[in-house]
Amino acid sequence: MDLRITDTNSANDAKGRALGLEGNDFIYIVAGFVLGLALFFGLAFALKVWMPFAAGVSLLVLLAPTAWVLLFRHNKPDGYAEDWFDQRFTGGGWTVNGAGQPHPGKEPRA
């Protein structure tokens, strides 16, 4: 019986890159840019709001998704943002009641 050899593609699955960002992360930034631009024109020209105020609001609309991507998604593992917020707001680990778990080196004295 002969050994059958087949060529396989054992490379890692990649989600692709665009604008230096992995996967679909660039969509958040592009959407923030488009929304910020539309908001600027809507506020400044349609509603006649003071132009520096309209620019500031629009800049926030652009910077929020950009910060989200750069802080919580770019070069981070899947689920990083959820874990980060869970750690900050609940302080728990892998247990429901973290205070009731024994800690190494802090056993009660007999």
C-alpha cells in the first residue's frame, strides 16, 4: 500500500488588510469620516450653526470610531474590548464570586 501525498494549504486564515487595518476595521473609520462630513455640512450649511462648533462636533464623530478601532481592535485578539470592559466594570475573572475564591499564599491561619 502506497502512501498518498496531497498538497494542502496550511496557512493561517486571514481576514485581509485595508488601510493598514485587519479585517473590516477600516469600515468603522470610513463610516465615521462620512458621517462626520455629512454632519458638518448639515450643521454648518443647512442649519447655519457656527462653523467652528460644527467642525468640533464633526471631529468628535470621526475621532470616536477611530479611537475605538485603534484602542480596542487594532492588533488585539478577538473579544479584547468585551474582556477589557468586563474587567473594568465587574473586576471579576473566571468566577461569579471572585471574593469567595482562595488566593495562593493568603490562606487563613489555623
